[in-house]
Amino acid sequence: MSDRKRRRLSPDFSAAYTDIQSVLLRIKPKLGGKHSEYSSLRSDLLHLAVLAESLSKHRPRAKKDDEWTRRADDLDHQGVTLWNVSVMQKDVPDDDYRSVCAAMRLAAFRLIEAGIEHKPGIQSGYRARLRHVQIYSAHVRLFPPALIHVLQLASKAGASLADVEDVTLAAGVLGSAAKYADLLKAAEDPQDEHAQARARAMVLYYSSRMEAAFREGNDGVADFMLEKVSESDQYLSLLTPSDRRTLAGKLLGIGKNMLRSSTPADAAGNGARDTVKWIQKAFAIIEPLEDTADAGDELLRRSILRTLARAYFLSSGQDPENLARAEASLQELIDSVESSMDHTSPEFQQLRWMRVAILKRRKAPRANLLEAFRSIISHMQYSEGTITDILLELRSLGHDQGLVTAIHVHCLERAFEAQNSSGLVYLDRLLVSLIYHCSKDDDHARALQELSAALDLLDAKEYELPKIPTTACLTLLWQFGDRHYHAKRWGTAADWFLIGTHRVFGSMSHISNAKCIRKAALCYIQCGEHAQASAIIRRCPPTEAATHYVALLIAAHQGLEDEAVAAVREMVHASNFNKRMLLLATRLANESGMKNLLLSVLDALLEASVQVGVEAEPEAITLVRCIIRLVLRMMSEPAADLAAFIPMLLRHFSTALSVVAALETKEANAVGTKDVSWLWRTAYNTAVQGCSEWENQEDSISDLFDIARQLLQIYTRCPAVDTDAELQMFLINASFAGAAGRVFASRRQASNHATADADRWGLVAQEVASCNKSISQLISGTNSLDDEDMQNARSFLSILSVFGVEIACRLKTWNRVLEIIEDISRAQKVDLNTFEAITDILWVEKGCPIDVLFAALEGILHASLDRAALSVEKFSRWLRAICTILLSRSAPADRTKAVQYVEQAVGVLQDHAAERDPQGYPMDERHWLLATAYNTGIECLHSSMLDEAKRWFEAATTVCRFVPDGESRAEKISKTYSQLLERYSR
């Protein structure tokens, strides 16, 4: 090369070229490198692009075969190489590598640009340099002239940069493309030999500028470029089907992006309205390909129609007519795929959903919406997603509950027809949703009817809901029922509760049915339909306490006291019984005035408290006091059934005694003195009242006195109680009354039966003896009793002794009689009436041994003489009986004792011989004494018992002084005694 040609290359050009070569040396080893080298590779490529662009500004205007031409060929070659590498890797999904490829295209374009002349024509001399550049447009490989190709390269490089969001570089390269576009438009092609290539290049340029402007957010430029593309029929008419698809795809992509970005925030549909323009242009561009058999065209056309229908739909808020356009577009789309697609495909389902959305927006009749939903349900595959879509969509139809219910029912029906029973898994979700929507229906009767029909459908299929879904459904039903209940819509609430007893929920029926029925019964109680409530509760198994509690409420509101009492008795023995039920029942019984019910409830509450143990005993005492007070109040009412109340009263007093005794055993201070005082006084007073008012209840009265005595004994042992004479006397009275009552009851029982009950009399004998002992100890152990109380206590002991003798006679235990007589004889003060009563008993007792009777008679006689408590008439009778017994024995000792008694009688006779004496000795007894003494004396003489005979005759002679004609009788006795004495003395 000559020196002149070398001088034409400026130093800046040479330096730039050298730098480019250096960068290329760094780049080439990295082209097949690892991901970690992408960042440095991209930086080198961008640097290379800058160097190439700079070189383009300093390139000389060279001629053929000079040095510049060789370097230009080298730049062109390197650019073509880089471009082809980027094209071969264009489908790599890695975003980082896509960014590298975009930078590679930019560098390739700048290298190629640096190697061409400033104003290349349509058929430039640089065609040979570009012969290796492969321009890929779909499946068609073309080799266009240089300027056209350079414009295409610039457009594609700009589009690639815009695609990776590098808008600055994209703007720069598309700015260069604009210059080439101007050159191309200004270039002449008289024969239109390159018209199609020119059109394709210009459309590619406009579409690339359009994409870049859209991504940059420059909507004005994007719209301008859209108009350039779509309104140039000169260019569009020359495009190949592949170019049309590419262009339509770009417009569709921009439209979709605009639609996605505008939908969430643009409720009015302004963004969607702008989108319509883009999608319409895309459809207009692809529409001429409608008759082609290319599958890609059909798919693109469907996608455009689908997006267009959506855009029309979303923009219908601004332009109502777009709603009709959306429906027309959708119908056209459906018609286009009707025969070419599986009706269960996701795309077809998407079209059906779009139809539903359009029908909803234009407020189509129920029948149309129902048919649209049925089409979706009939062709859908049951899955979590599809069911969720259905249920979410139904939420927006809450204003038309009939439509929502019909859709649910159809979904349930189809679930049983789904392949491999895949729909059964989602029955629970559908049913829960149906229940929820039915609860929102203003027409309660219709809602319940439709819900029942749905449940009957499942039942007809012999389907039983599993436990967990059943629990969820029942929870909803109860929630809705409770809501109506609290709003005082009790009939409605009852219907919701009763739905829960359907056989579909059978997996939990053993737990839930009873609860549902009880809730419904409570609702009927609230609205006054007691008969209905009673009929409902009878469907409930009688095993749970809550069921009987509801039955109690029903009976109480109906005034059926007997049924209420029976319910209480069943309730306390049923499972899951809680004492709180009884507390509520107590309040109910008190408010309703049902005393028998209140008594039964308190009784059950007491029983429950007693079963708890010592911890509940103070509460039990309070309860038993309430019960006793209530029973006494009921007993005081006219026509009260005492025979039923008396055992009840005794039972509760016995319970009170047991509780108090348990408390005393645990801790003396734990006994409440006021409670015990009230209990023993009430028991005592009630027993006293019973003595006059209770007929033939001697045993019950005795039991009550015994309870009063035991309570009083506990009361006296309390630390805070001072035992005074009054309490001691109450103890004595209660003890005696209890024993006496036993005796009276035994007498009455014996009179009503031919044979006496020996065991009963034996127990009574023990009780009488125990009572006697207790009273004796009380008397001997206290000095606080006054004379009157002491006298009364001793009289009780005397009566108890008589009772003892009476019982001993009945039992033929004569030794016991002797023991009683001896005990009485040893007493310091004894009422003679005691001995008299004992003697009377023994006297009439046919089986009484003589010695027993004699002991009694002798005892009473001694008591009369020793205590100067003499009743002459009775004394004479007792003495006559004693002497008769003694003389009948004919024993010397007995006759001696008999003569002593006669002598005592003579002494008494001497003191009470006056006729005016009110205690005068009876005349017939005087004659008996005279005759007995005289006759016995004669018998003693005949038996040669002279001394004894003398005593008898002396007694007879003394008696003669107090009988009529006594002197003559005395003489006769004296004479007879003398004669007999003389005779037996010989």
C-alpha cells in the first residue's frame, strides 16, 4: 500500500480498530463460557458496541481494495459472526444469557454498521459483506439487500434490548434504525422489485419501535407506531402470513400486558378500553389468515378473540355496548372451537367461565346463568381448584339464593357421576357452602326445603358424610340456629337444629342427634309450643341427663308436675349429670310454684351433695333444712297426704343426722350450732305435733323423737353450747317419748295380729331398757333440774319400768320382771302407782309364776309401808293377796311371813278403824283378816305349832275389836283357843 493511502486512515480510526480487535480477543473465548462469566462478557460486548459506534463516526471514505476496505470486511465478518451466535442461542430461557444475547446483537449491529458506507442503497455494493448474515423470521430464510438488512438488524437489536428492559440502549439503536428507515423510504425502486422486502423491513422497524416505546412507558410513541403499522395498507398487504402472525402476536402481547396492568387498579375499565384498540388491530391483522389451514394461525386467532372478549368485558363500564361485543366475540370463539376441541379441555372451560362473567355483568335471567353454570359443572374435572372456583363465583350470586342453591344441587348430583368417584371427596365442601348460602335466604321455608332436598339426594345415593365434614356441617347448623334463637325467631331456629338429625349426618348421630333435638325442643318451649316440644323430645334417647332436663322444662311449662318429678328422678341417674341442672331446676320449680317438683329437685340436689363427700356436707345441711321446711309447709296444707310426707320427712331428718354426725367426726368446730339447733328443735316440735295429728304413726313419731334426741346430744357436745336444765329435760322427754311410742306401736300391732312378733317386742324391750338407763344417767349426772323436772323424769322411769314388765310378760321373761321389781325397790323415790300397775299386769297374766307375782306384791307393800305412802284400801288388797299366796304354800317360813303381814295389817287397822276416816280399812278385808287369822291359828294348833297358833289367835282377837259383834266373836275365839290349847297340852 502506498504512503498516500496509509495517510488516509486517521490515527483515531486505527486506535479504535485496534481496541475493537483487543475486545474481540477477550470476547471470543467467553462465548461458550459459564454463567459466572456472563457479567464480564456483557460488559465487553457493550464496550465493543461503543467502540464500533465510535469507529463508524471516524471511518474514511475508502475505495475498493484499499486498507479500509479490508478492515471493513473484517468488521463486517466479526459482526456477522456475533449476530449468528446470538441467533442460535435466542431460545435460551436464562434471563442473564438473554441480556448477553441482546448485548451481542447490539455489538454485532455496530460492527456491521461500521463496515458499511454512509448511504447504502437498496442494492448496495456491500451486499457481499452481508451474505453471511442469517435473518430469521419464523421459518423463512431470506437474503434481502444491504439497506433492508441493516434496518432489520437494527430493529431486531433494538427489540432484543427492549425485551431485556434495557430501554436506553434500545432507544439508541432504534434511533440508528430510524436513519436507515428514512434512507429506505427515500430509496428508489422503480420496478418494485424489493417492495415486499421493503414492507417487511419497515413493519419490523415500526413494530420494534412500538414494543420499545411500550416497555419504556411512552404510550404516545407506542400508539403512533401502532398507527404507522396498522394504517399502512401498502406495507400490510405485502406481508407474508408469518410476518402477520409475528406482528399480530406483538400487538396481542402488548394488549395483554396493558390488560394485566390495568385490571387490578382500574375499576372503571379505562385501561381495558385502551386495550381494545390493540387487540382489535391484532385481530384485523390476523383475520385475512382465517381460511388458512395453519394450526398456529387458529391458536393465535383464538387467543386474540379470547383477549378481545375480556377487554370488551372489562371496558363495558365505560362503553356498555362493549358488553354485547364481548358476548359476540366469545360466541365467535366458541363456534370456532366447537368442533375442533375437547369440550372438557381447560380452554373450553375458560370460555364457559367468560360466558358466566358476561351474563352476570349484563344481568341475564336466572335460566341463562343456571345453564351456563351447568355447562361448566357438567364438563369440569372435580378437583380442589375447580370446586374452589365454583364456590368463589357463587359468593357473588348471593342476591339470587334460588340460583345458588340450584347450582349447588347440580354440582352435588354430578359429583356422584364423576370418573373414579373423584367428586365424592368434595361433597363436604359443597354441602357446607350450600348450608351457608341457604342461611342467607330471606325465604326460610324455601331455604329449608331446598337444603332438605339436597340432603335427601345424598341419602338416596346411600351416602353418609364422614365424621369431620359432618362436624363442620353441624357446627354451621347450630351456629345459624343459635343466631335465630338469640334473635327470638324460635321456630326458625328449631328448623335449623332439626336439619342436623338428617341421616346424611349419621356418622355423628350418636352424639349430635340428641343435642339437635334438645335444642329444637328448647326453641319450641320459648315459642309456647309445648306439645310440639314434648313430641320432639320423645325422639331423644333417654340416656343423657340433658334430655331429662329438657323434658323437665317442658313438663313444668305444661303444668304436669308428676311428669316433671319423674324427669328429675331420671335425670339424676342418667349419664353426664351435672348438679348445675338441679340448681336451674330449683329456680324453675320455685318460679312455677310446684312444691312437689321443688321438693323432688331439692331431694336430688341433696343426694348429689351427699355423694360428693365431706366437702359438700355444709351445703347438704342447708339443703336438708330447706327440704324439711318445705315438707312441713306442704304437710300443713289441707288434704295433705300425711302417709306420703311422713316417711319423706323422716328420711330427710335421718340424712341431716348422718351429715351432722359426719361433720362432728371430722371436726367438732365444723358443726354449725345454729343448723343443729334448728334441726333438733324442728324434729322435736314436729314429733310433738305428730302425737296429736298423726294417726297410727307411733313408729314414725318415735323415730322422729330419736332423731331429735341424737341431734340434741350432738348439739350439747358443741364447744359453744352450754348445757342447761332445759336441754337436759328435752333430752329426757325425747328419749322417753321415743321409747313410749315404740311400745304403743307394738301394742297396736299386737292387737291387729293373732300372734305377737317376738322379735319386735325384744327390740322394744332393749330400747325401753336403754331409755331407762339414759334417763337414769341424766338424772344422776346433773344438779340443774328443779323439783318439778326431777319428778317428771322419775315418773318417766316408773312408766318405763311398767313398760318393761309388760314386755317381759309378753315375752315370758319372768326373770326380767323380777329384775325390774328389784330395781324399783332399790330406788329412793318410787311412785306406788308403779308397783300397782306392775301388780295389775302380773295379776291378770295367767302364765305369771306365783313367786313373781308375790315379789311384786311384796314390793308394793313394802314401798307403801316404808315410804308412808299408804292407801289403806289398796294396802288391804295387796296384803290379802300376799297372805293368800304365802298360806297356800303351807311352808313354815311362809306361814311365819304371813302372820307378820297380818300383824302389820292389824296395826294399820288400828290406825284407820274410824268410820269417818277416808282411809278407813275396808270392812270386808277386816272380816277376811279375822277369818284367815282364826282358821290359820286352828290349823297351827292341830299341827302342834303352839307359838305360831298363839300369834294367829291374838291377831284374830285384835281384829274382833274392829268388826261388828266383835266382843262375842272375841269371846268365842278365846274360848275355842283355850279349849284347843288344853286338849293339845295333855
